[in-house]
Amino acid sequence: MSSPVTVWRHHKNIKNYLNKKGKVLVWTRVFVAPAGYEQDAPYFVAMVQFEDGTKMPLQVVDFEGTELKRNQKIITVVRRLSKVKLDEVIEYGIKAKPV
């Protein structure tokens, strides 16, 4: 469980990455997820290059297909990172959504 202060500090930086446009460089599909993310499997993770040239690995959401395409256009969105218990802080983060 992340502390509320750590989550708050992370959330302050989300606005810097929201609604950035870019493209998929490479991608993979994760079938065996790490602890805490089992409910999300299988899911896609892509190395994304933004229009300003920066690169970032992001989980791809709202995608129903079986394969992503190289150079596929994406936009960043805010999504909950994982399920939490009733006494934990909900943590949000940036993910990629195909356009």
C-alpha cells in the first residue's frame, strides 16, 4: 500500500502527461501479471513516443483487438492503476488509449 503522501505527490505530476499525443514504437501483451495486477491480465504494454520526441512505456487501455500496430496513434488518459482495499488510497496514473 502506498502512503497517502506518496500518492498525492504522484498525482500532482499527472497533469504534465495528460492528453499527450504520440505513437506506438513496440508493444507486447502481458499474460502473467505481477502481484496486484492479476485482474488486468492479459493486457498490452507499449513503448510510446510522444510528439515532442520523449518516450515512455505505458499500459494500453480501451483496446479490444488482439494486436497493436506499429506507429498506431495514441493519446494519454488517466486511469486507476490497480484495485484497492476499502482502507487504501486509490492511485491513478497515465495510460495510453488508441485513437
